[in-house]
Amino acid sequence: MHLITSTVGRKLLMAVSGLMLVGFITVHLMGNLSVFAGADAINIYAEKLHSLGPLVWVFRLAMLGLFAVHIGFGIQLSMENRRANPESYAIKQKLKTTFAAESMLYTGLVLLAFLIYHLLHFTVQITNPEISAHQLPLDAAMRLDVFSMVVMSFQKVFIALVYIVAMCALFLHLSHGLSSWVQTLGWNNGESQDKVVLIGRLVAVVFGLAYIAIPFLILVRFVK
Amino acid sequence: MILDGKTPTGPIEKTWDKHRFDMKLVNPANKRKFKILMVGTGLAGGAGAASLGELGYNVEAFCYQDSARRAHSIAAQGGINAAKNYPNDGDSIYRLFYDTIKGGDFRAREADVWRLAQVSNNIIDQCVAQGVPFARDYAGYLDNRSFGGAQVSRTFYARGQTGQQLLLGAYSALTRQVKAGTVKLHPRTEMVDLVVVDGVAKGITVRNLITGQLESHWGDAVVLATGGYVNVFYLSTNAMGCSVTAAWKAAKKGAFFANPCYTQIHPTCIPQHGDKQSKLTLMSESLRNDGRCWVPKKKADCDKAPADIPEEDRDYYLERKYPSFGNLAPRDIASRAAKEQCDDERGVGPGKRGVYLDYQTSIDRVGEDTIRERYGNLFEMYEKITAEDAYKRPMRIYPAPHYSMGGLWVDYNCMSNVPGLFVLGEANFSVHGANRLGASALMQGLADGYFVIPNTIANYLAGITPGTVKEDHAEFKKSIEEVDASVNKMLNINGKKTVSELHRELGSVMWEDVGMARSDASLKNALKRIPEIRDEFWNNCNVTGEAGELNQQLENAGRLADFLEFAEVFAKDALHREESCGGHFRTEHQTDDGEAMRDDENFAYVGAWEFKGVGKEPELHKEPLKFENVKLAVRSYK
Amino acid sequence: MNLTLHVWRQKGPQDKGKLETYPAKGVSEDQSFLEMLDDVNEELIKSGKDPIAFDHDCREGICGMCSQVINGKPHGGQERTTVCQLHMREFNDGDELFIEPWRARAFPIHKDLIVDRTALEMVMQAGGYTSCHTGGVADGNALLIPKPVADYAMDAAECIGCGACVASCPNSSAMLYTSAKVSQLAVLPQGKGEAKARVKEMTDAMQNEGFGNCTNHYECQEACPKGISVKFIAKLNREYMKSMA
């Protein structure tokens, strides 16, 4: 199929899958932010999610597919790009591109590594078994105490730093990706370009700050 | 010898149609058996190769650039004429024909010019079909402007890059044929010899500019579309690689060179800045539509800032001398007028070789924005080169060699006197007479390529058997040996001067003595100097590098060697033509007020020179010109 | 003014190549960059060295032949300017200049600063035309093309095919070059009919010739001596989507 072999087709797939992943992290962020509303809020949220049963797995498979597309093509395209540009200039000046755009592969790989860690940490709960929600006592309403798990985790400097660094990578990744998809989907008319780029970066800042806020504010004991 | 242009007879309006019917055709099934070699891929060559390939011929095309899209046709800015009469301002095929004959100072063949005017309309349609983005109005109709002294608006344009867009159109058609397999392209390949077998053109020898290898190519016909020769002046508006080489190699194999002294010096170029300059930059003639040419009335004012020279001390010399055409006087007249002012020591800028082209009046009338819209890219280019802002301060311009009306002699079928050798576009002499009108070069290139050669070449091919001579013929071997010997000779001179130093020397002689105004004395001086420089080239030039590699010095040396032979014939033609006409101005032949004086009684002919060898007198052959439709008249733009 | 040049010298495609240093003395600010190189070459010839090979032809910024990266910027970095139109007044006495060829896998080096741009030709051959025949076409005014559309097509058609977009692109992608032709022909009624096939075939050819993929760095737009906008890449993407429909 042309879409998955052609240069533009794969670019579109990157944009669309990226955009859906942005949708995912938006919902995920809103759920996560409930941690600031107190233990009840996030524990209810977690229980609701788990009560969906098989739907959770449908969702997880869909996510797996999206990540596979985005990461798989991302790596493939990057490899092709390196092959296309084997020799470097003695001097090369950036004219318009940014560090964020040039490091998409690396920030992407950091995020992949983080994703694996994050799943092991909060979903499989094996990296720090002592603070697994299953080990912790249930909360007052007899729900799994996700809140305590999160707070106890991020009170650990190492874990908080891992999350903060990963979320910096997310910020960089988004600061290119959040305007790039507009161009890829063909919605740049020339005049709009600089504005779209600016808006994309601002939104990336919002995502970055919001995501970093969770481990950071717990680490500094603002949330207890 | 009296040459026969083989023009069809009868009423001029019917000549081309009748001729097309009279010509022989090649059976569609047989076309692919004929191999046609197209040298040059500019407007004429690109359009010709594409059209011939599409017809089914087996075409091979050659260009020295790395892509067919880079031929110097690309640099034409202003526009292309056609007799569409879209603006309803009185234009017609007849008027375009008349203007071109008159503009050429009655030194072109009537039937050829008629055909050009007739097919001009088809060219516009063809280009539009290719996706050439001509300027249009808001309703979507094609826009026209008046250009280069024409009193009707018949010029179609694509911003200031008409040549580029037309060439890219032809290139796209060519590209399509390359993809279809009907045309094989040989980029970075320069023709270095014509192979003639028993008096008939049967192939070429080329040098692969990457590997330096010499290669033979056979063809049932050879078509040269290799452009003009004004780089003989060293400084010109031509691209650095433009040369007379292909045409001259043909001339050395017997093709006659017609009217070499007709060269056009374009009035609106950026003046030379110093002696290290490598080329001159042309700015579109359309600039004269809104700009006014002037110089200070007093010599003492020449160094003043133009703003400090009051209106009454300015000499708007074109408006003064030619009240009805004013700043839009034809190119040769405008150029010569600028030279006169500078010769009168009233020139401006470095070296005092420049005149002002002033936009203040127009800016006051229509506003700076309108001027910016019309000429923005030209003003930008001017600023890049001179670091001056032409909205604030008048431009400085000076004439520069730009186009060669002369070229290889061809008959009405675009075939030279060597059977099988066809010549198109600027490389031939045919339609512009002694002076070319603005926006006519693009028209001729595309007319020859799209609409003339596909018809006329069939007439020739239908009479021969395809593929009778191949690369194994002794003439091919001989040609390679000769070229090889000449290359080795150049590489072994090991002298002191560089190729470009000697080219500059030749250019300076040509510009001073065979340039805008020529006299018996100056031409005789040139004829003394040219052989001296040629001798110095062959004895004291330093051509570095090897034959079997990419060697730009060797390329330039080969081109210069040809210019050095050609220049002599050029000067001889200018010396023999004891009249002034169009781009050829002999100071001995002018009226009291400095206008050109033609001599129709003795010189209403095409002068075609047969080269007999270096140091030998070339032989002049004449083709008398008959004017049956346009009355010979003094060309007046007063 | 006097300058120091570090110029890429490479005898042939197989040669390794390296930067060599030459002085450029007595440079006039009115000279163009290529005229400065001409002078350096004259000196090299006189001192018995091989002159620097570089591509150039029209020297008025339109043929697209010249192709040099100067101090890390294709064509030297002046806005809307090719190397041949770059003038020495842009530089200062004592400057050190690094002069390199276009670098991309699709552009193998022939010699010194001269590269092989056949790959760009192949992209064009894949569909950069309308399949009209010589003769037998409609009158130029038969299909109306309102000025904004004609202007849009012209903006795209200004591409000179120099390859600066490829040279500047971190991925060595030729997407700007490809998109300019795709966009020009896609908006014109004469080119619309083949638009679907064209966009696929030209982008496939681009890929097959060894150019990289476009990842929206926009370096090309800045490097383009004709100021071709990346909005044409957006247009190409739209055309591609239409072709999938």
C-alpha cells in the first residue's frame, strides 16, 4: 500500500498517529491532574478506568498500535534521512530549524524508554514493588490507593527526576510536533506558518509544565 | 556564389501554409529509423528536441550544462511577442511581420519573418498548455504589455522571468520525451566538431565534460541550437559558457556564417564596475516604459549627486532626439544614443560610462508602490549589484553586448548550405535582420523549435536513407583525431597568460573597435590585433590540467580558440559592409544628425562567409534580399 | 580587502577530499563572489596549481548552476540570492570563509565544488509536466486562470532547480523542489488532470533517488534563493491526500 511505503504517506501517518497520541496524553494529563484534587479524585478516576474491563484492553491495544506506527515509522524515516545525508559540512549554520526539530528521534527514544519504565512502574508495578498500589492498604472507600502510590513514588528524588527529564523530552518533542502536523496535513498557507509554529510551542509549554508539575510539586511536598 | 534561400513564392500570407503542403513527409512507421542530433537545449533546441521526439524520431540532445533547464534562454526577462491582438489595439500578423522587418532595418528575409509572425500565436497557446504561468488579469485572461518600442501591446510575460518560464515549459516537454524514451539526453557534453561525410552532415564529435572523453555520435541530421556569440566581447550579458564553438566548428566544415557583424548592444545593463568584472547584467528593457534616460547637460555636473542637478540642467536625450518614441526608441538607437552622451564626456558613475534612468517622474505620477509592483525584482537586482536604491536615486545604465542577429546561414527550411545541418534560434541568422526587437528572441526560438523544424526536417529526411553512416566511418575517427590533437596542443603550450586574460584582451579589442560604432580605421586595427592575440594564445597561453578529466580551463581555452578565429570574420564582415544598419553602425555612414545611413542599393543582401582556413581570406557569398510586401524605407523613430 | 578561504578540494567522486586554505588578496567590494573565486583561480594557475572547479553559468541568478555552501549557508545566506549574485561587500576584511559543495547522498561530487544533480532531473522526469502535444492545443484564453491562481503558480514556478533546498536540509530531502512543481501544475487547469498521478510519482522518484524525507525543518525555505515557501510542501501534502481519496 502506497501510504506505508511513500515518503509523504509515512509522513502523514506520523502526523496522524502523533496527533492521536497527543489526544491520549491530553486525556491522560487531565486524569493525572486529578491528583491535585486530592486522594479521592484520583482513586475514583483509577477505579473507573479499571471497571471498564475488556475495554481497557481494547484501548491498550489501540495505543500499542499507535505507538508502533509512530515509533516504527519514526525510526525508519530517521534512518533513511541519515542515509540520505552521510557527509557533514565542516561548518553548518541553522537557518530556521530548532534543536527540538533536530532531536525528534532522540527525544522520541527517550520517551519510548520512559514509556517502558512508566508502564513497569505504575501499571505492572515491579520497579518499586514496595510502593505498589496492590501492596498498599486500600483507601477509606476500599479502593486501591493510587494516590498514595503516586505521592510516595514522586517523593523519591530518583523517580521524580526520571519523570521530570522525560517530560522535558516530551516538551521538546511536542514543541516541534505540535506545529509540524499542521504543515503535514497541508494547512499552512504561508502567512499562517509562523503563527502556527508559535502556537504549537506555547501549547507544548503548557503540556510540559502541567506534566512536570505533578512529580515536581510532589517532590517539593506541595502535594502530600 | 549567389545563395538561394528557397523561399516559397506567391502571396506572403500563403507562403508557410503552401510550403507545408509542398514539403515531403516521413511515414510515421519510418520516423523512428531516423536519428536526429540536437545540439543545445535552450528554447529552440529544447522545444525542437521535444517536438521531434514526440513525432517519433529517434532524438539525441546535447547540452554543456548539467541540465537542459539551464540554457541561457532562461535569463530572458521581458516577454514574448505574439500577434494575438487580445487588447484589440490594432495588432495583426501583418503588423508583427511589418514591425519585425522594419525593426530589423530591412535586412531579413520576408517569408521567414512572415512565418514567425504567423506561428507566434500558436506559441502562446502551446506554452499555456504546458502550464507556463503567464501574467493574467483578475478575470483570468492573459495580460499584455507594450515592449521595446512597439506601439501595440503584444508582449506576453511571466513577471520578470519570461525566458525562465518558457524554457521550463520547453524543458518539461523535453523531460516528458526523455521519460518516454524518444529523446536521449547528454548533459555536460560539448560539441567540439561537426562530422561531414561527402558534403553531408552526418554526426558530431563531443567532449564529455566530466570524463574528458571524446565521443562520436552519428545522426541522419544534425540540428544546432547553440545560441549566440556575443561572448566574443568577453563582457556581455550572455552566460559564461555561451560560445561560438558549435557554430564555428560547423563553419570550419563548410557552413556559411551570415551577417556576423549584426550584434545587438542592449541599452539597459548595469554599467561595468571595474576591470575584474566577469560579465554584465542586463535589466529588462521594460524598465524604459517608466524610466527616463538623462545625462547632465554640463560636463562639470557629472560628478554631482543626481538629486543636486536641477531639472533645467538635465538632458533627456532620447526624448529630445526622438520625440515620438522617446525613451522607448529601439535598442540599437537607445544604445548608440547613450554611447554618444558618454563619448561627449557627459556620462556618469565610475569611469563615466553610464547614463541615468530616472523613475522620479513615474513615482510622482503612479506612486512608488505601482513602480515596485512593476519592477520590484529588477530594482532588487540592481541594488544587490550596485548597493544603490533606485527608488531614491536614478539607476545608472550602460549598453552591453546582448544578442547576435547574425549566425549560420540557413535557407527557409532552417537548413544550412551543408545538407543535413539545420540551425535554429539565435544560432541562425534568419529573422531579425540587422536588429532584433524586444521580446522577439523568445518568439523565434520557440517558433523554430516547436513549429518550423518538425515540418522542414521531414522534407529533408524523406529524401535520404536512414542510418547509412555510423560511428565506424573513417570521418568520425578523423574528427576525433583532429580534436584530440588540438586539445593536446592547447595543453602543451605552457605559456604565461591565462585563458581569461587573453579572452579579456580579445574582448577589449572587439568592444573598442567592433562594438557599438565601427569605422574603417577601428576595424582595420581590430583585424591587425585579433591575429596577434590568436598567435599569443597558441604560443603563450597556460592551459592547465589534463585532457581526460573535468577541466574547466580546457573548456574555456577551446571556446576562446574558436572566438579568436571567428572574431576575424566578424570584423571582416563589419569592414565590408559599407553602410550603417541596425546593430551595425559605421561612423562613415551617418546622416548629419548622427542617424544610421543604410545603402539599399549596394547592401540589401545577406553576407554569408565561407571560412577557408586560418590566415586565409574568407569568401563572401551573397543572398539578395527582396522586399515585395514591406516598402524599403528609412527607419525613423523621430 | 583580504580574505582567507578554506575550499573543499576533491579530485573525483572516489577521492576523499579535504579543505585547503588559500588567500584571496585585494578583493574589491564590488566584485561578485564568483569573480573573487575567478581571481583566486588566476593566482592558482600562475603558481602552477590546479584551479578550483565550480559550477556557474549565467551569473545573474537564474540558471541555477551555482552551488556552494559558504560558511555553512547555501549560496552564502543572503536573502533571495544565489552565489553569483552575492557580492563581496557582504564580507569584511580578514574574514575566513569555508566554501563547500552541496552535500547529499543524491548529489555525488564530480570534482571540488561541482556536484552531480541528475537526481533532480529524475524527479522531474517522473511527472513534472503536462502531457500536452506540440500543436493542437486550445487558445491561451480558452481556460481562464484568475490572477491569484496565476500568481500562486508563478510563485512556485520560480524555482531554479539549484538544489540549495537539498543542501540545507538536515535530511537532504528535495521536497521543496518537488513541491514547487507539483503545486504549480496542480492549481492550473492544464495540469489538474494529471495531478493525482504526478504527486505520487514525483515523490516516489524523490525517495528512490536517495533524497531524505521531509520532517518540516523549513531550512529549505530560508536557503532558497528564490524564496519558495514551504506552503508548497503543505500543498503537496494536500495533493497527496487527494490522490489517496
